[in-house]
Amino acid sequence: MVSFVTGAAGFIGSNLCAHLLRAGHEVVGFDNFLTGKRENVARVAKFGAAFRFIEGDIRDKAQLNAAIRGARCVVHLAAQGSVQKSFADVGMNNDINVGGFLNVLAAAGEAGAGVFVYASSCAVYGNTETLPIVESLQPAPVSPYAVSKLANELYSTSLDATFPSMSLVGLRLFNIFGPWQDPAGDYAAVVPRWIDRLMRGEPPIIFGDGSATRDFCYVGNVCRFIETLAAIDAKRAHAVYNVGTGKATSLRDLYASIFRVLRELGIRSPKTGPEHRPWRAGDIVHSLSDISSVKRALGYAPGVELDEGLELLMREQYAI
């Protein structure tokens, strides 16, 4: 099977390409390196001829249509993923996340793909206090980024009849972590940022008292699920699903888990504990997915839990 992956140079995209290649797929990766990294592609390229990479932009219809030919499964992960940048340049955010999405969807349909899987985000729910979060909860996006992800879902629903032989499945991803995630930036994902600081002998920074909770899901769980979606019968699925673990972890417990895993792997970490700083305006305090719908409909089962995922991350990225 030929799978086409946009955003292949990114964190999730490069992990997915590697996973699909191990599963026997032929994979075509597509990325313009706006945020993706060439070293991610270089790692995947070591799998050999089954992987082909095309440097391209999802806003370029002609380039996209040529690249996607022959793909049975299309996984759309390319996006402008920064909330802050979405406020700073709403037009750019819209061009990439909405216009680009529509280009990939149309190209997948014209290429005769049977499955179109795209990344949405738990950000569409906004600052809800309703937990766990179910898909039927009224969306309340609070950023142009989140609005663009919700727009993708609405376009997918409204254009379903346009693609009668293609399943369209959206994934509202929660806090995905794993190897090769970028620790840089003020709002970088907490897991790679904390590991990076601990590896350098510096204490992690916790905004607030550590009681905030998140639904941390290992990237391998997502990759395995997408692999199963790639093989579903046409039109068996058309919906948007939460993808997380359904388990809440406080930031103080996350710190304890990371500290414990590093210690067990022989890595010495600061003994002073994390550094606490004031809450940041706009930060969500609690987030937790309800994954009963995706379990029931498509058999999703996040088999790798937090501590095992942290161990796999360290072994994969740091060869420990």
C-alpha cells in the first residue's frame, strides 16, 4: 500500500512515516520545512527505497496533485501549529491550515485515495471545564489556530458527499509526546522541554503549582491507530474522534515520572525539584479526553502508557 504523508518532516509525521515503513507500506513524505526538520527526513530515509520524500508546499496545487498520485491512504499532518503565530498573522494561518487542507483533500479525492486521515486538535474545545471531554461538546475555539482546525472538520463534513469512495477521519489530538519532539520555544511541548532541561542538569519549569492536568499520549499509539485506519473499508468511517489516553496526569506527577525514568536509565538529574513560576494567562488548567467513541467505532486502544512511552522516547532518541 502506498501512503502519502504531509508534514513528514515534523515530529508526528516522521514518527508515522517510520512506523508505516516498518509495517510494510510504501511511503511518500511531503513537507516544505516551514517547521519540519531535515534531520527527521534523513532518519526516515534510512529505511531505503520504500520511502520517497518530496519537498513541497500544500498551498501549491499542481505540485501536490503530482506528488499524491497512486496513494491509497493520505494522512494530512502539515499545519501552521503555533497559537501565537496564528494571532500574529491570521491570513498566513488560514492559507496553510484551511486553504492547504482543502488542497490536500481535493488532491486525495482526485487521486482515488480510499482513506483521508487528518489531524485536528483538542484546541477546538477551548477552555472548557467539562471533563472528560466528549466529541459532542460544543466547540469553543479561542485562537485562529483552533478556528482553522474546526474549519477543517466542518469542511470535511460538508464535502463528504463529494468524495463518495473515500473515508474522511479527523483526529482531535491531545498532548502527544515521543522521540524527536522539538524542545525549543516558549510554548514548546512540556515533555521534550523538561527532558532537555534535566539532561542539561537544569530544573524543569512548572507554571502554577503543578496541579494542572493533561492527557499525555505516546506518539506510537497514534501511529498504530493511523496504520489501522489506512486499511479500513471505504466509507466505513466519516467522523472526528478524540485521540488521547483517557487518563489525566498532573504536571507534578509528570515530573515525577520523567525524573524516575531518567534515574532508572542512569541519568543524574537536579535534586532541587522543579522551578515553579506564576500561571500564564490563557493556559488551560485541566484537559482530559473521553476516548470511548473512537474505541467503540474503530477499536482504538492506546497500549503504551506514560512511563513506558518515556522509556521508549529515551531509548529511541538518546540510544539509552
